[in-house]
Amino acid sequence: MTYDINAERARRLEAVGGEHWPMKLDGKIYKLPREIPWELGERMDELKASSGAEGIREILAIVLGDQAESFPFGRLSPQDLAALLDAYLTEIGANLGESQGSSTSSAPTATPSKRTSKPRTASRSRTSTKAR
């Protein structure tokens, strides 16, 4: 059996509601892609890591594509833009920026740890406990 990438993508997009994630601002609907090309994801990662609020604006402009020309960026605060980007990235399952931390504990192993040996040398400290 051959794995059909296009068919799997179509099933995946159908399961999440289509190719685009719609958002509404001032009564107008804008559509962001639910899946982004690898190169675009890398560019977005670079911008988010290095540019702060201006980087967030650039990332949104990239994913808006042609819609960016009519998008009212000036009417939104940096907090609005950050919240929008966070909601979008959560929706599409993207994790840009720092990677997730690893698990706090290791998986158990079948072999228990070996006991440590007992010290064999007695302490020979000559430090006086009296004040000099």
C-alpha cells in the first residue's frame, strides 16, 4: 500500500475544519493557513526568536499573505498581536521559538544501580575545636 500524502493532508484538514483558520477583526474575516510550508515555519521561528513585537507583526504578515495589505495592524496593540499569534500557533499545532523542555525524570531501566562501596579510610583530621 502506498502512503498518499495528499489524501492524508486532505483528511487531516477536513478533521480540523478546512484549509484555513478564520479570524474576525472589525467585522472582516481573515483566513490564516492551517498548515504552513517548512521554509515559512523556519522564517517565522527566526522572527519570533529575534524581533519581539515587530517580529510578531512580520510573522502575521507572512501568514496573512495578500490579506496583509488590508489588515489593520496599526489598530492592534502588541498584546493583541501576541495573543492572536499564540492562538493561531496553538490552533495549527506549531511550536515556534524555544523547544519544549524534556521530561523531569528518566525512564526506568531493568538493571538496578550498583551499591557504592563503604569508605575504608578513617578520618584523620587534626583540626582543633578550641578557639585560638
